[in-house]
Amino acid sequence: MDPKERFYRQFQASCSTLQELINQLPTVSPIAGERQDAIEHILAGISRLSQEVADASDYIPAYDQRTYSQTVKALSDQLKDVTAKFAPKSRFQFKPRAAKTATNPKQQDSRHFVPPADPKIPVASKASSPESHNAVGTLPTLPGKNYNEEIARGGPGLGVRKPSFSAARDITLSNHQRLHIILPASASRATSSGALTNLDGCIIDMSAPTAKTAAGEGAPFVNLTLQNITGSLIIAGHVDGSVHLTGVRNSVLVLVARQIRIHECENVDLYLHSLSHPIIEDCTGMRFAPAPECYLTEREEKGTNQWDQVDDFKWLKADHSPNWSVLLENERLPLEIWKKTVPGGPGIGVNDILKQLGVGSRKA
């Protein structure tokens, strides 16, 4: 694919993701700094996108580069408008200069900034509603595949599935039983967000595409959601933002994230690297251990890990919450298991690996 076309598609996907995150901000709870964290992640994404535009100046025409830069600015302006609504109202306010804004509406409507390099992709209509005046607008829908349908072909059994997600913008795995799925490094183009839902007895390894290497390969998830997972091993990989766990039971998880929030989970061993206190709520039988070193990059090895500084929002007493504990060292899975057993091999099924790791064997 032509570098200009590739950059255009990646830029559009990034814009769409940032737009969605901005639109979701009003629904994010301000409690415990969750909304502020979401704002910081969006700011980081906009900054990264701006840097990517600058780095692409070698092969992008000057006109298109200005157009990309204007789109990034429109996202930044929209974020400012949304966050301004969260601030306490002042008794004294200056009225906005509406006349100046109205003189050149295209400067405020980033939909007019869609690069014209590809004539096959239509520009959004000018007859937009007032509510969407500051929106990035409708982005082109790229041809894609139903990866969940493709992964499920053949049903459960032996063998490792390695979907590329090369035609996807994000990674979604749902409604699978007894499957072993390992994402290759090429799936890093789809890590704008991730969601794993309704999995039973599965092994999922997303470490390769989400680990950012010194060579610049890999891209951490912006955010990740895990919901309704039972009796599974999930190596979720790296997440620059928040991870939300809901309804995970009798499973083993590996996570490297900025922050993690855990709701309604039971009997979960969590091997974790977190830059902030993990938060649990309505959980029982949670056990925490540091993430295995084989899943850490140089960035995590030098950083602070608060894996054992757990806050239980449903336990307000001064003594230790009975809902979580530190996984004893002699009960933690050895490094050899992570390196040799988890990847699987010829004739080794999902059930064999889960049994060796003791997944699902712990009783409440």
C-alpha cells in the first residue's frame, strides 16, 4: 500500500477513536479521578497523533499535512469545549464572540479537514446539525472481516488461532469456548481499544502486538474491557490507559496497565503491573502478584509497580479487606510455565494447558 494511503487510513482510525473517547467523557465518573485519567489519555492520544503528522512530512504533501494538522487542532479544541463544561460555573463570564466564529465555520468544523488525497472517500455533508458542529465527522468505513466468525470456524479443539486483525481498527473477541488465541505482532495496528467478552475456558495472549519495543514496534491498547469471562487464561498485554474487569471468575490474568478497576469478580489470580492502586468493588477471592518479567518491557522494569496497593471500595474498615490477598511466592506460576507451556505446542489442547496452570481449580 502507498505510504500516503496507509497514513491516511491510520490517521482516520485514530481520529475516530479519539472522537469516540471525547464523546464518552460526560458519561465517565469523576469519582477517584477516573474522568481526569480519561482526559489525560485523550490528550496523550492527540499529542501522539500530532507527532505522527510531523513525522510523516517526508512523504505527505504540504497541503495535506496542513489539513491533518487542522484536524488534530479541531480535536484539541473540541476536547477543551467538553472539559470546560465540567468546570464549576463562575459568577462572572465573558460572552463568546459568536460573530467571529460564524465568519469562518470551516475552521471550527473538522469534517471539512478530511484530506482530499483519496477521491474515493466522500467528504461529510456541509448540512450538519448544530450539535455536531465541532465533531470530527463521519470517517470512512474500511472493508473488514468478521474475525470472531473466522476464529470460531472448526469449533473448539487442538491448535492455536492467530488472527491478524489487519483489517480492523480495534480488537474484539467474544462468545468463544475452549479456544487458544495468540495475536501476532501485526495486530498492533488494531490496538486503539480492546474488548474481551463472554469467554469460557479460553487462552488469549495479546502480549506481542501491545508491547512497545525499542525499535518502535507494538502499540499498547488505549483502553481495554474484559467482561463475563470464566475459567480462562488471559494475557491481556499492555494498556496505556484504564482496564475494566467485570464478571471475571475462576481465571488467571496478566495485565500491564496504567490503572485497573475490577467489579464483581470472583476467584481470580491477577499478575499485575500497575502505575496506580488497583481498585476492586463487589469482589471476592482476588489474589494479586507482580506480572512475570517475560511480559515486561524496559519501560515497566524501570517504573514503579503498585500491584499490591489494592483499594477495596466496599471495605471501609481500617483492617485488611478479606476480599483480596497477595498470592504467595510458592503458589505463583514459575517463569518456565509462562515461556514454554502457555504458548502451546503440537498435540497440546486448551484443557491440557489450563489444567497445568491450575485455572479453574481453586474453590471459594
